[in-house]
Amino acid sequence: MSRKERVYKIGEEEALRQKQIIEELSSSFQGKGLSYFIQTFGCQMNVRDSEKLVGILEKLGFSLAVKEKEADFIIYNTCCVRENAEQKVFGRLGSLKSYKEKNPHIKIAICGCMMQQENVLKEIKQKYRHVDLVFGTFNLYKFPELLQTHLETNQMVIDIWKEHQEIVEDLPSIRKDTFKAGVNIMYGCNNFCSYCIVPYVRGRERSRLPEEILAEVQRLVADGVKEIMLLGQNVNSYGKTLEQDYSFPDLLKDLTHIEGLERIRFMTSHPKDLSDELIKVMKESNKICRHLHLPVQAGSTKILKAMNRKYTKEHYLNLVKKIRSAMPNISLTTDIIVGFPGEHENEFQETLDLVQQVKFDGAFTFLYSKRTGTPGATMEDQIPEEKAKKHFNELLSILDSIVYENNLEKKEEILQILVEEANQENQTILTGRSDTNHLVHFAGDSSLVGKIVPVKITDAKPYYLIGELIV
Ligand code: SAH
Ligand code: SF4
Ligand code: F3S
């Protein structure tokens, strides 16, 4: 048996064990009308993890609560990428104290990236004794077992691993939508961008086996899924940890052959690893969406170097040129951090210059947040908050007008829209996304949710488009 097969077999055994525990526990929960509430903070990785937690909870016999403070089981799946994400969690957790005092039977669990930090654990142990279960990113699949331990001991159960041990597939999971789904293709990150906490809380990069991913997507498509989003912190380096010679473009090519699958998206792409082969595969396929989320983070080569991003401003601009000459209609979005150490006026101007050259179709902008344990936190020349905020606002107003101008250019175009939902108050207003990831509102019947329909764009707003269904 090869090493890979062995690791896989262990994963299978573990999944079976957890499933048995779910079965044992469910007899004490089923039929009691118990409900759960889950709050997910952070990125798509956490969204996907929460679907797994919900799958387990529903198998145990819980159903979704209408309100948080009516639920019998509350879970927060946390993010620590920026400080304000953490503060939100502590704030919410504090407000659960009195709810638990009034309803001592309820269970509170917290998990996810924040829990991988020792200072957070310390704070929870000291100030948040009303929490029952604490687990991390590497042992999420142990949730049934940890819950069992808690029920047996009635103590706060804390289980945090420093690194991953095996990839456990095949546990229950409930997907949010029936027509689109996120699929993990890899876990962790090896890049150690100097501002970023993710490699410390999500561990080393590891790719799932291609046959596992293909089988999962085939199952999803058989269940009616039309669009998949392949998830990883740096999808362009997919395959590097596999024994076989198999890359991200290889995976995309294999996925395009799945009949019934209509759209393939992926995120996130790191500019340093985006290959010509990937551009070629995208260009040749009409299933791979014409959208690339390509975080640049900063426009100054000096800052990029300090961030350990391993590309220059010129490299990024050339990459954009190459992508656009292969696929002229592609939409490009990005992430930008403002106020990284050493980013003064000149460096910031480079970001504005890059933004004006690329003319992004969308951008997430973040104020730099110092993360303890990352190299950025101890760098000299930290930027005062006032100055960073001023730059942040300047960048935002420039980006807003660029995005709006791009949106205006979409007028009169006919876009294929995957209808995602009907407006809750007015069921005749639908919302969907084009393959370029533009958000479009238009009138139509709610029976169209989950279908791909042609829509003519009639108007453009700063953050979305308005259209008319073509019948
Ligand atoms: N793996 C993805 C990003 C994951 S985190 C990538 O490399 O592109 C999502 C975004 O959060 C990052 O792109 C970055 O813009 C932002 N971010 C990460 N750490 C941050 C920090 N310490 N302060 C502010 N923004 C941060
Ligand atoms: Fe963080 Fe960089 Fe890894 Fe993205 S690539 S998760 S920004 S370390
Ligand atoms: Fe946050 Fe963890 Fe994602 S830190 S951004 S939830 S990987």
C-alpha cells in the first residue's frame, strides 16, 4: 500500500468512527424539536466548513433556528485574518452569557481559525466560561466526538491541534444552495505573506486527490448543481503536494468534461503561480467563468517585496495584459491592503497608479491589521492609523468610480445569468450572477431560481447591474 493510499484509508476509518458517534448521540436529540444557529465569519473555507458542521447537526436531529437566541445549539465558526473580525466574535460571545444563564441547557461551540491562537484560547478560558466546546481548523471532523465527551463530562471541552493529520472526507454536509457549491481542492497555505495569519492557523498546503474532487463534483452535478467554486488559498499551486504529476490546469481540464456541469469558478489565484497553461485552459473552455480574482495587495514593488508576495508591480501588470489579450471580456477583481509598514505617500501612489492602469471590475480593500506572530507585526515603520485611513478612503473613491464606469459599459450587453434568489419582499425581483461575476437584478418568476437565463443589461449602478429577461 502506498503512503497516499494509507493516509486515505485512515481518513475513511475516522469518518466511519465519527458517523457511529453521530448515530449513538442522535437517539438523545432526535424528536425533541431542538434547533441550531450557526454564524460563519471569514472566507469561503469557513463557509464550506460550516456546511459540514450543519450536516452533522442535522444528522444529530437539530433543525435550523429562526433566531440565534431561540436556538438550543449555537456555533460560531471564526476568522482571525484581521483584528476587527476577532472583536466581533468576542462581542457576540459576551452577549450570549445571559442567554445561557437563563437557558442552562443550551450548548455553545466555537471553532475555526481564531481558536488556533494561544492568546485567544487563554481569553476564552478566563472570560468566556459559558462556552461548552472549543475546537480548531484541523479537527473539525471530530465535532461529534467532542460533543460526546462534553455530554459525558459536562465540562468545557477544548481540543486544538497544531497541525493537520489526515484529510477526512465523506462526513455529512448540508449545502446552502442546490444549484451551486463550493468544493475544497486544497487546504492550508505555504506562502507566508508577511502580513497574513492564515498559514499559522490553517497549516501547510495539501491538495486533495484529483479522483476525490472529480467524484465529489460528479455527485454534486447529479444532484442538480450547475456551478462549482473550487476553493483554496492559492489554487494555482494545486497538485504540488501530490505524488503524481498533476496541476491545477489538469484538474480544470478534467472538470470541464463532466457532463451537466455548466460553470466552473475558482479562488484564490496567487499572481506568482498563475501559469500560461492556466490562461490557455481558461480560454479554450466555455465552462470556466470569465472572471479572475487576482489579489494584488499593493502597487509598490518595494512593499510587495516586504509583503513576501514574490512578484513585482511590472509582473502583475504584464500578467493582466496577457490575461486580457487571451480573454478580452474577462472581469478582474482584487484584494488590496492599505497601510502596510513602510507604505508612505510614494508607495501608496504606486497602488493608485496600478489600480488606474488595471481598471478592476471589483476590489476588496482592507486597512492593514497587525497580526501577532506574523513578520509584519514586528516590522519597523508601522503606518499611523490616521494616515492609513486617509489613503484607504482615497483608494476607495477611485476604485468606486472605476468599477462604476466598467459597469456602465455593460449596458446593452446580453449576459447569461445564473439566477440565485428571488427578493424576499418581492418575489418577482430576481438576483443572479453573470459568468463575469457581475451581480444583476431583473424582473422574473421565482421558478427561475437555479436556472441560467439570458438577460439584457438596461442600467448600471455603482455595485450592480439592472437588466431585462429575454424571453
Ligand atoms: N489566499 C488569499 C487571501 C486570503 S485572506 C490570497 O493570497 O490572495 C483574504 C484577504 O485578506 C487577503 O487577500 C488580504 O488582502 C487580506 N488580509 C490578509 N491579512 C491581512 C491583514 N493582516 N491586514 C489586512 N488585510 C489582510
Ligand atoms: Fe495569506 Fe498569502 Fe497564503 Fe493568501 S497566499 S492565505 S495572503 S499567506
Ligand atoms: Fe479568516 Fe481563516 Fe479564512 S483566518 S480568511 S476564515 S482561512
